[in-house]
Amino acid sequence: MHTSGFQRATLLRGLLHGSGRPVSIVKPSHSIPGGICCTIDHYLARLTAKNQSKSTVETRRRALTMFALWAETCHLHKPDEITQSALLNYQEAIWQYLKQDGKHLAIGTQIGRLVAVRGFFKWWCKTEQVDADPSAALELPKEPRRLPRNTLSESEVRRILRTPDKSDLLGVRDRAILEVLYSTGIRRMELAHLELPDLHLERRTLLIRSGKGGRDRMVPVGERTMKWLKRYLAVTRPHLSIVSDQPALFLTGYGDGFSPGSLGSLVTKIIKRSGIGRTGSCHLLRHACATHMLERGADVRIIQQLLGHAKLETTAIYTQVSIRTLQEAHAHTHPTANLDS
């Protein structure tokens, strides 16, 4: 299918921006046997066969579709036509790309695009038994470790939790959702995927199935959170459930399970209504969970297991957010800590 430069630019902008726009708007050419697009299809099929998560495969698909479109504009149609120099030019194009707001792509987005390309060429070289991997020269940009913004205090969390109307059926559900997010620190995707069998009432645990990276984990649930979950299950969920075999733990007003997007919108609106003057969504409560536990003496490795981080350094960022211990030491030792000094 012939497509104009404008159409290709439109899709390329969407893919670079990470909008997740369906690639069916315009596709790179699949008409060349052994071409980049056909080889990418084989690679994605291999990832699926290796039981990679659907989200991982779809993320790679979007990134590699963008790469294939770029390669076509450079008249590069087969993998063996891609040189180290060409990939360095591609990396530079990603770096120089400006979004509609005039800003560069986030470093994490750039890394994701390049990781997909490296994974593809590593597989291609192994499959075709090619000695030289053109992606070997790609060095990923260094992502700065920034502190999470808008870390909530315990009093702010209490205001958020008390915002839903507990006399209303949906208010009980919303309070239970907020409690689970704060008590367990799970991601919104993980909460949206929770099913009834994942909640063990006697053990006060939640089973997180296929979390980030496809890993399962068990997380504890606080007593107060369990109280709200039991109330939701007894009072609210029976009124929301339209079909008896609906597995989702949390249901919308339509009787369906939440999507991550609708769940995020719900929490965003509640935080806004709380009047704390902060903006954010589910991740605010995840950050608060980790930070408050650290401030109360939890070991960082326990937090790592709770949050489902593969690497300890990812969790270690919260040790910088948890400032209470530093403040206490400062108050006891620094000459300017009190007015009489």
C-alpha cells in the first residue's frame, strides 16, 4: 500500500511519542521477502513462543515498526543492509526528535526504542549465524535517577482515603481500591488484573499474577485494608456483578473489570477531590507506601519484594525520599537546628 510522507510522519510521531496509536493506520512494506518487516514478524513470533508477556511483545512491535519506517525512508529494506553507522544515525534521530510540545523524548522512551532494536538484531544475528551484530555499537543513554515528585505525607494519604463517601456503594468500592493501593504498593495494572481467587481472606494476602516482567509475587494486606475489602465484597460487589462468573475483584458500574486507564482516571479524580492540592494517580500511593514503610524502619530489601522490583537499585531511590531520619539527625546535630543556636 502506497502511503504519503505525511501519513508516515503522522504514524512515526505517534510511535515516537509512545501514544500507542494502532499501527494499522499505515504499515511499512511487507512485500520484500527476507525484508526488515518480515524478519521483525518472525522475531515477534519467537518472543511470543518464548512466553513473553503480551505487553512486552506489543511494546517491541511498536518500537520496531517505527524503526522499519525509518529504515524505509533511508532506503534500507533488509537487515543485512543495516550497518553500525546506520543505527548510530537512528539513535541520533531519536535523540534529536522533538515532540509537539517542543521537548525531547524522555530518556526512558529512547532506551525502550533502542533496546527493541538491539534485541531484534541480536536474535537476527544468532538465527542467520551472522558474526557482526550492527547494534553492538549502540550505547544506551544513561537514565537519570530522579526522586519521585509529590511524595505524599501520611496526613495527605489519610485525606485521600477518607474522600470517598462510605455511605455510598461505589464509595465503599473506591475506598477499598485506595486502601489496596496504599497498603500493598501494587501497580495499577496489577490491581486491574486482580481476580477473586487472588485474595486470601484468612492469610490476608494478595497474589499478583504476571506482574511487571511476568513475575508472580505474594503481598500482605493490612488489617484495615482487609476490613474495607470484606465490606466491599459483602455490600458492594454483589450489586455490581451482572454475571455470576465475573472473575475480576474490582468491578465498574457496568459490571466489568477495570482497565488500567479507567482505574487511573478514578484515582486521579479522587485525589483532586481530596483537596490536598496535589496531582497524580495510583503511583502516588505506591510511592507513599514505600516511603512511609522506610521511614518507619522497614528494610529496603523488604520494600523491593513488596513492590516487585527486579533490581535493588530501583528500590533504593526511596531511601533518598525517606528524609525523616536525616531530619532527626540534622535537628540533633546541626548548629542551626534551633533558634537558640
